[in-house]
Amino acid sequence: MELKKLITNVQQWSIDRGLDKADSKKQMLKLYEEFGELASGLAKGNKEVVKDSIGDVVVVLIILAQQQGVKLISGFELSHENISKENVVLEASEYIGAVSNFVKRNLKCEGHIVYLITYLQRIAKDEGLKFEDCLSQAWNEIKDRKGKLIDGVWVKEEDLK
């Protein structure tokens, strides 16, 4: 499935569950959680965890963009060729901090979200993964997922028990 369609699917999934109108501060917690899993996968050299985590982080960012009223979330291009592989994750972490700062102040963080996505594209490339495959895998995992929105956080059905 092409990237634009995947993004549209995630956006609709979010709307159907009311996540698009949820609190961005709660979505930031999910971003930290998923980015932590990505860092863990990279540290352990676990390509499957990296693939899964890149997709999960992108899903979180797509939803965060909706919550922030950011419309574009496409048309981003890889532009971090001059940054070493080792520094890409550190740079991405800095942008997560910047996004957090914007969210805390109730400011839009459009550019920072797009930059984060381009860093994720670079991480995928460095790991020999196709970015679209990462998002496709995440989409296939969530598309039929049942759950409940509790205090602005989507809780999977299996975690409700």
C-alpha cells in the first residue's frame, strides 16, 4: 500500500476512535513509549522490533498531527544524509523534546513532526528497511484493534482485562 493511503487509513482509524480530538499531552506519553521501544530494538540489533517500532512511532505522530491541527503529514523527504547513523537517533530525540515543549505550551509543532518522520525514514534506511513496510505493518496490527478511549489514551481491549 502506498504511503499516502496508509496515512489516510491511520487518520480515519484515529477519527473513528476519537483519538484525533484527544489531548496531545497524552499522545506524547505514547510517543515516548514507542520511541523507547525503537531505541531498545536498535540497541539490541533486533530488526523486527525496529521495524515494528518505526511504524508504531509514525502512527503516534500521525495522530499527534491530527490533534495539533496539522494537515500536511505527507510530502516529506529524506534530508539527513550528512548525519552519521549513530547521531540520527540522538537528533530524533532532540526533536521529540522540541515537540514536547510545543505541546506543553499548546503550540502547533508541524515542522517538528515532519522532521521526526524524516528521521524515522533515515533510521529505516540505515537498518535496511522500507519505511512504507514499517507503517504498513503497524497499520495491519491496529486496523481491526478493539479497545477504549480512557482519559484521552487508547487502551487495547486485551489491556482492559
